[in-house]
Amino acid sequence: MALSVASSPVQIRCQGVLFDMDGILISSLGSVERSWTKWANLRGIDPELACRIAHGCRAIETVARLRPDLDSEAELKIIEDIEIEDNEGLTVLPGVLNLLASLPADRWAVVTSATERLARVRLAAGGIPAPARLVTANQVTKGKPHPEPFLAGAALLGFPPEECVVFEDSSSGAQAGRAAGCTVVATTFSHPVETLNAAHYLVTDLAGVAAEPLANGEGLALRFHPLER
């Protein structure tokens, strides 16, 4: 679906920003798909199905869905080790470093479906300093598309979820952000536009997103030109 960039910018006033990691901060699509293909082949599962289900979801829930007969915790360790060993092609995405540098450290967090060990490895490989506030698969009982991860992220920042903006790239992530009550901005980097209906706004990537702290600690102003559906 071809989208055009809106001529007029959007400005969102908020208190905090919650970033997904894979597909938002770093490009890890190749690593994710190679890793899940390897695991799927080990376990007699269609690799295409495994990759499709895995995107944006906690690995332990993906494993339980694909092979409920196996020990999910044991399989999680296997897929986690496979993913950690595959750092090929991990790069920071456009606009990320400038945007993060413009945000006060206490106003943003990373909310990822990856385990903490994997998240820290990928962030380091992408050249992104580990954030002060990080929500990972280990810290929630229900992963995306359930709202729990973003509710936890908003709580870490100390703001109501409706005062937070979520940046996501997957259908499950956009649904989770919306269900949490956040404003959701989805990038079109890695998933088809038609799967991102839960997002309030679409952008190509973070290169066109600017953030500015408001006076007197009143929050943030995010500005960007959204894509027109």
C-alpha cells in the first residue's frame, strides 16, 4: 500500500515515551527470522509459521503456541541462545540516536518482548546505550498484544499510560499500546501497513520525529509528519 506524507505536521504533547526495541530502535529482522527458522527446523515446525507468530511476541509464548508439548522454559533458553549468537546485520535505525539524545533520561523507556539478556546484547550491538528504564519479557506475565508490558513501562516512568506515546512496528505491539491507553505511532519499517490498524499514526521511521521538552517540566512535545492512510 503506497502512502503519502501529510503536508501538515502533528504535534503530540505527552509525559513519557515508550519504545519497542526490534524494528523501532534496531534492525534485527534478519537475526530474528534466521534464529526462529533454526529453532523451527530443530522442532519440526514450518519456519514461515514460526517467524510470522514470533514477531512482536514473547518467545516463551510463541514456543508454547507452536509446541505446547515441550517444556517452554527449556525451549526459551534454546531460542534465546540462538538469537544471542546471531548479531549479523544488527544496526541502529534512522533517526534513533538523535531522538533518544533529545529526550530526558527519565522520560523514556524501552518495552520489548525480548528477554533482558537478549535485549541488552542487541542494544549494545546496535550502539544504543542501555536505558535507565527497561521492560523485558522477564518482567511481565503476559506479553504483547496484552497491554501489560506498556502498562509496566508507563508505571516505570511514573506517568498514566494515556499520557505516554508508544512507538511500535508490529501488529501485536500496536494492539498492546492501544489497549494500554497510550497514543501509538507505528513505523512501516518491517510489517505491512494493513496490519497496523491499531496505531493512531504511521511514520516511515523515527528520522522525521523531533522531541522537545516543554517549559517548567510540563512534559514533551513530539512533532512529525504522519503518513496518510
